[in-house]
Amino acid sequence: MTKWQFKSNFIARILGKQLCIDVDDAGITFINDGSQQRYQWSQIDTPPTLTYGLAGGQLSFMADGKSYSFSMLSYLLPYQHKHSFFPLWANNNAESLQHFLNDVELQCSSAFLRHSTLQEIRATAKKEAFRWNGWALSKGLSALAMSAAKQLDSVHAWTGSNIRKIRQDYIDKQLLTYKTFFDCVESSRLTDNQRIACVTDNDNNLLLAGAGTGKTSVMVGRTGYLVESGLAKSNDILLLAYGRIAAKEMDERIRDKLGFDNVRASTFHSLGVKIISEVEGTKPNLSPFEDDAKAKSKWMNDTLEQLMLDDDYRESLLEYFSSYYFVDKNPFEFKSEGEYLQYLTDNDIRSLKGDLVKSYGEVVIAN
């Protein structure tokens, strides 16, 4: 049922132009010189605006990405109906806005708020905030429109603190939900930092850890968590390591702790060879160092000897190997002496002269 009807002013009639605009709860109908156009409120991108000029009032809006403008209307129209269009537009578009806000809430509670997701949310919130600008001053809004507009303002005003809290709430929930899993996935219970590393699921995650601090345990725990939580299937996961020994250890630990046969750890090198071989149909030629450990070792030693002719480089290198290369781990953190000795063996602790030692204390003394 028509709420308002606007017609051309006397100037338009003198020029032989006839325009009639019918406004109702569902949309706007334009009858212009016998032709008729109908726009539902849901089609209209932004609330229609009324302005006035020398030729009279003018109604402007965007629908389906296109701009429309109808002029030569009553001079009084911008004053009489300046705030009349927004409530009709808002009440008819509140449901679609609420769908967006519900999706934001779901993404924040059911998954880690990734950087890419945050960018998408912010872009849409900015666009919607522009469309809903001035809602607080408008009269006649439905309860749904007011509620959605308030939520939109909140999302649009997110600060770094808000985002950190959203992410922390999700992490806390996941740590509680999968506490039993993290308690048992490895021989020793994962530390709080290791667990946080397992459940943090941004687009890219950088974990900084020294030698012997449990990186492999994190890889095992994260692999199991991704499958347990349904975030990934086991055959979707690729584990990469720099060395063959590390890749082999990850393979064994994954099978032993998680029972997965279709998760394979690979070195970056072997993955590259596999991809090139599949694409080119032939295996690429490799560096002679790949299969000749002695030649590789000689090249490394010769290169280091050359670099160490520089006093500053030599001093920095000696300081690194003597103070930072090995991470001292308290022997009392292990369940038995055998487990501690195995830890030392796995990390191959040697002095600067290359002598194998039995503890971190001995390597410091030897150096």
C-alpha cells in the first residue's frame, strides 16, 4: 500500500515531463512518461537522499551498483521527507545485516580469527557502516534494525585490544576442550606455550624456539589437534624439515603417537625433487654435495676457514658456538637419567673441537 506519492513540480510540467513516485513498505516505483521502474528496498544499496536545487527537489539513490537521480520534484520535498526514507530502507535491510553479524560471531567463536578473515570482516563492516550512517538519529527503526546497527558499530570500532581478546578467548576454549589430548599426546605433557602454538591457527604462524625446546613435540601435537578438531584431514597435512634425521623423527613420532599412516614428513629438498620430477617427467640433477657428505663437510670447513680470517666474523662465530648453539635444559625435568642421556645423544652435543661430551656443563668447560 502506498505511503507517499510524489509528482513532478510545475517546471517539469511546463517542459512536458511527467514523473510520479510511489513509496511503500516494500520499495519505490517510478512512473516516468509512461514507463515504470520498480526497486525493492533490498535492491537499493544506500538509503535514498533528498536534495534541492534551482529546478526543485531531487531524489538520488544507488540500486544494484548503479546511480539513479530524479529531479524537478516539489521544492518542499527535501524538508518534508528528509528523514522518511532511512527507516524504510533500514527496516528492510536489517535482516541481511544481521546475517553478516551472525557470521562474524560464528567465525570468532568457532575458529581462530585469522588475519585474512579479519581483513574481510573489516572491509564489509566499513561498507555497512557507511550505508547505516546516522541510524542513531533516525525514528521508526524496528527492534531488529536498531540491534543490528548497534552490533555493526561495535564491529566497525574493533581495536587491537578487541581482536587480541577474541583470539585469546578462542585459544582458552580450545585449550580446555583438548586438555586431555595435549596431556597424553607425547610422553611428557606439553607446556602451556607448546599448547598455544598448537591451537593458534592464523594464516601463517611463526614459532621461535631454540634447540631442544620441543619443536618436534609441537609438530606432533599440532598435527593431532588439527585432525582431532576437524580443522584438517590427515592427508591434507604436509610436514617439512631441513634435515633427513629431523624428518625421519617426525615421521616416527607421528606414527607412534597419533597412529597416522598418511601423514609424511619430508625435507624441503626431497619435496622439491618430487615436485620437479612429477612436472618435468624426469629427476633433476642434484648438487654433488647431496650424496657426498665428506665433500660437503670439506666445502663447509674451507668456507668457514676463509670467513674466519675476518676478526669480527671469527669472534661472533666463536661466541655463538660457545654460548648459544646449545640450550641448557635442567636434568631434573626428565623422568629418568636414561631419558636425559637420550636427549643429549639426540642433540649430539660437542665441543668446539668436535669432541662428544656428556653434559652442557662439560661443553662449556671444554670450550
